[in-house]
Amino acid sequence: MILCVAAAAGEDAGEKVRTMTTTSSAPAHTNRLVSATSPYLLQHAHNPVDWYPWGPEALEKARREDKLIFLSIGYSACHWCHVMERESFENESLAKVLNEHFVSIKVDREERPDLDDLYMKATVLYNQGQGGWPMSVFLTPDRKPFFAGTYFPPESRYGRPGFRDVLLKIAEVWKDERPKVLQGADSLTDAVKRYAVVEPGKDLIPHEVVGQCAGMLARAFDPDTGGMSGGGTNKFPPSMAMDLMLRTHRHSQTTTQPQAGLMEAVRTTLDHMAHGGIYDQLGGGIARYSTDVRWLAPHFEKMLYDQALVTGIYLDAYQATHDPLYGRIAREICEYVIGDLQSPEGGYYSTRDADSEGVEGKYYVWSKAEVMAALGARDGELFCSYYDVSEHGNWEEQNILNVPRGADVVAKLNKVSESELAASLAASRVKLLAIRGKRVEPHLDDKVLASWNGFMIASMARAGCVLDEPRFVESARRAAEFVLTRMQKDGRLLRTYRAGKTHTPGYLDDYAFFIEGLINLYEATFDLRWLEEAARLTDVAVKHFRDEKGGFFFGADDAEEVLVRSKDADDGAIPSGNSVMMMNLLRLSAMLDRKAYAGEAEGIMRAFGTRVKDHPASAERMLAAVDYYWSRPTEVVIMSASRGAETAAMLRTVWQTYLPNKVVVGAIGAADAAAAKMIPLLADRKAIDGKPTAYVCENFVCKRPTTSVDELKKMLEEPARGVGR
């Protein structure tokens, strides 16, 4: 797994406090990054390094002056990116070496995922599977990589070469052994091209691969605390893996051997994540990952895409189990996003950093003395007992709030009732959250990305339906409106927005993730506008990203030319554009009865079939789409003359049933001819006797329409038997 690479434990690696306000004295240095919109690039705008953004000016300078390119790629919440900046990029003597021998280019991986993907492939290949951020890649003037690494300390230590030594050696080799450099660049570039190009197969991915992968993943899960550890040192929320496990568990209910172990692995993981320090017990929201295997000590950054992914799996689990804990966590994450990451204009911001005042996690941790002073003796002791707060601390002599034992145990130990404990804890959380709000907040990366917004729109709209919370649907609507009105040009998506500026043509993931959000928003509202936009943008994506051999390229056919036009389906920290696009195509094909969309989805399966069958655990989201394809979706149509309690009850039944392979369409009020023409499932459907009516079809067979919520519930809960193709 690719991480934001860390150096030796215990190093003082805090980020200096950064503000965008004017100070009394002008900075000693200002480079070309000062005109950037990316907060990550702006953090380097006053380095003594003569940074350039990626673009014609920098590339032409390298060619004209026959200089190597030093390409540094990172992102604003990357802790070790800030370490390297403080140690090396703010170092006057190191900056002098860079400025003399190299053209230095700084890239925000979130704004330019195409460059990040391309040069990360080079980094991983060069370092035999190891990569991460900060990414440090050296290129020839024609942009070919020949040497790559991640974090370099300024001087040699931790078993890592010093950055100064690396720079001087590379400059020397370029001067004295240029043929060797060029040969290495050609060799590494060829390897990247081979890695990035996928040869299409002839066969579709068999349905059984889904269950096989789910079982393999479940066996890799920690039986005690859930999830999968990376090298025994950390854990990331395995949202996409748990999606496959829940799907397979549901299918197994119709067999003679129900796979209860899959559900147990999911519940163990979700329970421990919800009670761990990776979850913000005061303010909601999930951290990027846990630095230990117990989910206690997170890397405290909060990424928008993690909020979306984790919300989604808690919603799935809530539908499948009706455990109120899972509904509460999904609700609190959505409330956190609305409160902290949604802009006044509607778009969702990208990231809340891990550091504040130069210390990772300082904003989130507590001493027992602070808690007791704020809450008093009685409430303080109850809070400390429940949230694992002690004099000596549970992390670096401070306390990360977590819940190691149940409320019933804590109540008994403290000789209070559970209701008394709950009331005390609720009041205490409000007080401590107010105190925390007065601390120096971690840096906010306030750029808006079309792709990540699409992801959050999709989860927020679903949460509004599953949790029966109109505010969440409205939040999703505002974000979708923002992207459509502020992040398009000539009918095509732009990737990034900040401070009134929108730029960079959208990539495949921008289209795929945003289309998913629009589809979910249609299902939540039955507003045809969102479905029309989803279909329109799908057609744009097919026109500009489609490979005639099957699947979709990451960049458009008229995008800036890079060394190789890549096409992949690897699901990593976020799913691949091809994986999400395959599911979109299948859903839209069912909703709109467009067989061509299903054909495109089959093309994706054929294009990546060999790779997915060989490495199924790297294609979890694509396998969810494979499951959808073979199972065929249950088609649910809701017709009602008006919105009211009966209609709400029927919709609530649909959304609180775990049915991962479904499409939901409908009309509230009169369904006009245009709606029925666009959505054939609406044709000849009406509310019976003026009552809200549900139509449920599966495998080309429609059940009797019903006006009964109880009967609808039975129809939806009956597991589908077999596959429909």
C-alpha cells in the first residue's frame, strides 16, 4: 500500500504554523507558486527553492538550459511532505544546489492525478514496490524518469541517503555519464508504459470471483479488532473489502452454507473503528488511517473521500443489521462534513490536516487535568472512565479519546445507571467540543475537487434516504449544483476550484465519481434533472475517454500529452474511475433501458478481466460492479400522487433494506410522458386507488404491485436466488 512515507520514529517532524494572512515583514523569498490555487503549492510559495508549477514554462526551461527536472509531488495534508519542506526546501544551501543544477517543479497530486499516477508507477517500479509521498522524481528534460524516491532527510540518516548527497551525485552523473542516465530513463519509461497499458481479454469476469475474493479478504482480517494490518503496524478502513463481504454474505443466505463469518468480520471491524481513536469521538469524522493495529492512534488528517467511503459502508451495515451504532456513525460523519468541510457556496472542501501548532494531533488530544478542570469531579471521572482518559495518557503522554468498554460496564464500575451515564457524557461532549473549538485548528485544504465531491454527494444523498434525514439530501443537492454551475466549461467538467478560480480539465475519476453522485441524488429526489445530467456526462465520458479496445483512459483524448495514456482499474485509497464507471453504466442501463451502456460495462470487464482475476484484492470496487452485473438489479418503482406520511413510509422501507443491487425510480405527483419516455420503468405505472404504490421487478419478472409497506418489505428482503444472466 502507498503511504505518506514516514521517517524514523520519534523525530520532531511538526509542520510550522502556516497562515495566509499578511505579516508585518515581507517574506525573504517568493517564487512562481504564489499564483497557484492549490493550498499545497501555496505552502511552498516562499521557499528559497525556485519552484515552478507543472507547465510549458518549466518544461521549456529544462529543454532550453539542458537541465534535469526535480519533480516533487505531494498534498497539503501529507505530514512528511511538510517535514521535507522544513528540512530541505526551506534550507538556503540546499535550495542553492537545486536552483543551480535543476528545474524544480512542485505538483499537488490531488490537482494533477494523471502526473501523480504516472510518476508513482515509476517510483514503485524503481524502488521494487515501495512508493509514497512526498514523491521525489528526477526527470530528463524530455520528462522521462530515471531516479525516484520519497522522503529524503537533508543529511544521511535512518538508512536513507541525504538529499544534498543525492542532488550532487545526480548532477555529477548528468554531467559526466549522460548516456548512462538516458539509457536508464528509457528503460524505466518503457517499464512504466508496459505497466500502464492493459491488453484486453475476451472473457467477462466470472461471478464466482466476487465470493472468492470476499472469502480471501475475510481470512486476512484481524479476528480480534478487524481490518487488515499493513506490515503489522497500521490499518486503513477497509470499506470496499467490507462491501464485497456484505454482498457475498447476502448471496450465501440462499445456500446450504450461509457464510456467517463474513458478517462477523465486518461487524468486528466496524465496531472497533467506531469505538477507536480513528473516529473523532467528539466532533465526528474518520481519520485517514490508524498508526497501530488497535484503531487507537490515527494519522489525524481527515480526507473528504474517506468520509464518503466510510459513510457508505456504515450505511450498508445499518441496512443489513439495523444496528443503531452504524446509523449513528454514518449520521455523525455526514454532520461533520456539513459543519466543517462544506463551503458556504455548496462545494465540499478536500481535507482537514493532521497538524496544528507544529504538532500532529494536538487539536484532538487531552490531558486528564484538562478534562477534569472543564467538567468537574463527577462528570470528569465518568468521562475519563468511558473515554479511556488517564493521568499517564494512552498516546505520547496525552489521551486520544476512545471507547474500550461498553456503557453498561462503565456504569456499573461507577455505580450509576446507564441513563445517568449517557446524560453526563452527552453534556460533557458538548462542553469539551466547545473548548476544542477555541484551539488552533489544523490547516484546511479548501480546494473543491469534482471527483471527491461526486463521492461525497453519492454518500450524502444515500445517507439522507437511509437515515431519513432531508438535510443530508439538501447538502448533496447544493454540492451538485455547485459543480454543475461553477466547475464546467463548454459542457465538460473541470477538476478543481478554489478562491473563485476553476481550472484543469476533468479526468475519468471526475466524471465517474460525479456521475455516481448524480445517480444517487436522482434516486433520493426523483428529480429528473440529476438523471439527465448523469446521462449527458456519461455520453461525454464515452466520447472523450473511451478506449475502442474496452475500458476508459484516465485522461481525455484532447488532454495534455503525457508519456503514456494510462488505463487501469486498480482500487486503492479510492476506487478507480473504470470501476465506478462500470457500475454507473450498469445502473443507467437499467434505469434508462440503454443497452449500449451495458455493452460499455462489458467492455470494461473484458479489458481488465485478466488483471482482476489475477489480483482480485486490488479491484474490490470493480468486483462490486461485477456482482451487480451477474445478479441483475432489483427494479423498484414508487408512484405516489403526493409526498406524505404514507409515501415516506414506503420510501423508508426501500432504503432501510439491504439490497445492494437495485435501481430506484419513481414519480411523486403526475408522471408526465417525458419522464416515462426517459425512464421506461415508469411507463404505465400509477398509484393504485390514490395510494402510494410500489412495483418490484427482478430477473425480468414483476411482482404484484402493492400499496402495503409490510408486503413491500417482504418482497425486498427475500434474497435473490442465483444470477440473472
